[in-house]
Amino acid sequence: MEQAAVVPVPNAGEAQETALVAYVVSRIGTPIDVAAMRQFLLGQLPEFMLLARVVSVQRLPLTASGKINVAALPSPDMDGSSSKADAPPRTPTERTMAAEIFGPLLGVESIGVSKNLFALGGSSLQAIQGSRASALLVRGRRLDR
């Protein structure tokens, strides 16, 4: 990695929440290993400081005074739509959790079964909110019947 900047951006699911996005300039010919970066950061930072997205850029845009021009940075894909295809929910429980709980909570239309809440820009607070909503839903009806 040659350069990087971490910028808070509004989270798609929560108007008052922000997500951290890293804009990374890699060395020529060296791809960014996002999984390795995330694994390293997991051991260094508290969960709420983990990156929601990593965006690879050719260069960081600068202002006339040499500071990073945040307004000129590309918009991150906060809904996960540009990521690899993921298996859709298979069971009634998975479909309900994705469509009625975590999708609206994160502002995401579709969530695959192997998606990570934090990788989609979610926060610890949203994980708790989703967990509580799930418990209430399960108490209200049996989903797997």
C-alpha cells in the first residue's frame, strides 16, 4: 500500500450513523488484499472502528493546499451491490431475517447468506437492534414451519 485515507461517510441504513471507508492507493502491480487488511485491523482496533468498505483509487485527490479533497473521492458502494454474487436466503427464517430485519436496518435491498453485517457497513448498535428484532419476530411466530 502506497497511500491510504480513512473517511467517515453516511451509512445507507441509518441517517445518524456513519461508516468508515478506506481509500487506498496500491503500489503498482500489487492488488489490495482487503481480507488480510480486515484481519489485521480486527486485532488492532475496536469493532466500531473497523472499515465498512475499502475503495481502491489510482491517486488520492488533493486540494490546492495539499490536503485530501474528500469531496472529490469516489462514492463507496455502501449497499454491497458491486461485490461478488452471494447465495440468496434459502429458508423462511433466512428470507425473513434478510428482507424484514437486516435489509431495512442496513438500507440494503438484498443480503446473501454469507454476508457480514460489518462488511456491509453495519455497526455494533445495528447488530443489537437486529438481534432484538429477530428475537421478537421468532417469539411472535414460528418461522421454519
